[in-house]
Amino acid sequence: EVQLVESGGGLVKPGGSLRLSCAASGFTFSSYTMNWVRQAPGKGLEWVSAIDSRSSFIYHAGSVKGRFTISRDNAKNSLYLQMNSLRAEDTAVYYCARVKDDSSGRRFDYWGQGTLVSVSS
Amino acid sequence: EIVLTQSPGTLSLSPGERATLSCRASQSIRSSYLAWYQQKPGQAPRLLIYGASSRATGIPDRFSGSGSGTDFTLTISRLEPEDFAVYFCQQYGGSLMYTFGQGTKLDI
């Protein structure tokens, strides 16, 4: 069974840092592109960052570029998001999600349960 | 950047009725890059439809997707009580980047 379990969320002051983790199991983690997606309270979904299977390609949304860094450790089946210079508007539930890409299309087929990041003084 | 606009913002229907949700892209996108998700309160999104019209594993056949170019539709043929949720469309914009629509809330 595919499982994605996020951790590391919490309350942090503006300007602070936090590192999120996503532990993957039930599939060959090293074969999949992974993403972070966030959802501010009562709002829609916002794609944040993506990393390909070998960490060769990394992309971040403009809203977090220069402040957030996505990374992975395939030996540990883990995905990370290092968040620096946090702002109030970064307050959200952060989800990790797996990309499935085949001839039928590209989609996020599995999601974690999310971890809440609150940025407040 | 391609913008996805979903309509209506809220759709109020009753069990047994048909629901039609729209997702319009600001420019033409490949159908294989359009997906739909369902999200219930306190839960993570769940994949419903990918490639504009393919149902994900375990999704009932009352859910169907259609469309091409800039106009895509999610249809729920006969609403069940568990279908009342928020629905998001998503497109892949290349270079591993994605955008989501703002969501449609399906209300009883």
C-alpha cells in the first residue's frame, strides 16, 4: 500500500525556518517525481515545488522561490521541504504528492494527509 | 502561466441530480495534462480523473470527464450524499510545474 506521511509542521515566527519531511512507503520512491502542494486555511490548492526522481530537475513556484528548497533522499525514501524566511502568507497545510506519468496522462495519484504550518508572532 | 478558472464557485444540488462542473484554461492545454480532484473537509485531495477523461482506480462510473483545448467538464451523473465536496481541476504546465483551479464547492 502506497503511503505518504508528512511531518515537521508547527508554529513559527515570521522570518523563521522550518523543515518538512515526507516519508514514503509501499512503492519504489526513487522512480517517481514528487511534489509539495499547500492549502491556506479555507483556500484552494497551490503547487509549491517539484523534484524529479534523481534530483536533476527542481522547480519552485514564484511565491516561494529563493526561500524554499525541495530535496529528497532516495536511500531514506524521504522528501523534504526546507522553508526559510517564512511569512504569514505561508500559513497552510502542506501536502506531499506523487506524480504518476504515463501515456494516459500526468497526475498526482497519491497524497499525504498533510502537515500544518502556522506563521505568526 | 496558464490560469484555470472553475465555474460555478458553488453548485447547490440534491442527491440523485446531475452535476456539471466547468474548468476553463486561459490557453489551450493538452488533454493528457488535465486532472480533477475531490476534497472533503479535513482530508487530502483524491484523484478522480486524469487525461481529461480517464477515471482513477476505484472511482465510480458516475464520475466522468470530458473536454479539450481550453474547456473541460467534470460530470457526476447521479449525485450520492458522499459526493458533496470541493472539486479542483489541475493542469501540468511543463518543467514539472502545475496550476490548480480555484475549486467548485458542491453543496446540498
